[in-house]
Amino acid sequence: MAPTTSTAEVTHISKHGFWLLVGDEELHLPFEQFPWFRQATIEQITTVEHPTTNHLYWPSLDVDLAIDSIRRPADFPLIARREQQRIVELFGKLEWDAGTLPRNQP
């Protein structure tokens, strides 16, 4: 018997964020809370995979999110690595060393 999978579909995109339909639930991802998507193209945002029950993946952006983190973003402090690098570039070394930021593995 083949496994049952739910689809994820972007239903609306605005300058403030986008809405994602996962099964019967519509979720809002405001760019303020999910900065990875702010500069993404429509194609990058709409190319989303739903590999497991609580997991979404945007392959062209290399973004993984737990659905619970979308439902309750305050419970999951999200800081994009890109944003950390930008802060370091703008303000220099604060509480972390730019050389210790995680690097993507090949």
C-alpha cells in the first residue's frame, strides 16, 4: 500500500507574505517572521514539498520549516543565517564571531 501524502500549495502572495494550504489548513507566512522568502521569486515560493506530516521544504531556497513553527512562530525563534551575516557585515562582531557562523556542507 502506498503512503498517503498531503500536498502543500501556495494560494496567495502579497507584499507582506504568503498563504499556504496544507491539507485542510491554510497557514500565513508573513515575511517579517519568515525573512527567507522576502526576496524570493514567485517560482521559488510556490515550489514547496511536503515530505512528512510536520515538514515543509523549499528546494530552490534550501529552506526547511516545521509546520508547527508556522502555526506558532513565537515558540520558534527564527533567525536566518543570511540575516546573521548581514548584521555582522553592518555592525561587525557583536556577540558572535563571523568566522563561527555555520557553513553549508557540500
